[in-house]
Amino acid sequence: MPAVPRFRRLVQVGTYYDGRGREKHAAVCTAPRCGFSADYDSRTAAELAARTHRCRVR
């Protein structure tokens, strides 16, 4: 029987370009009323933030 995940990954990582044409990465939590979002210069940093984020809203 496959293991059932204990929680859902609610943090999304996306890539965009800022006003100066530089590539940026954002980690954003999609949980209601959480409000976590952060911008990073590297995708690795954004993915680390996504993996370690813990919502305080229950």
C-alpha cells in the first residue's frame, strides 16, 4: 500500500523577469490567510524556502 502524504505542498515556486530584465524566482504559499511570499535571485534558494516553509495559520 502506498504511503499517504501527511500534508500537501502549498508553496509554489515561479520564475519571472524584473523591470531590468533580470531573472528572479518567487516562493509563494497558496494556503488561505497565510500570506507568505519571498523573492530570490536563485531558483535553489526559492526551492529551499518552499521546502522549509511552515504555515502558522490553521
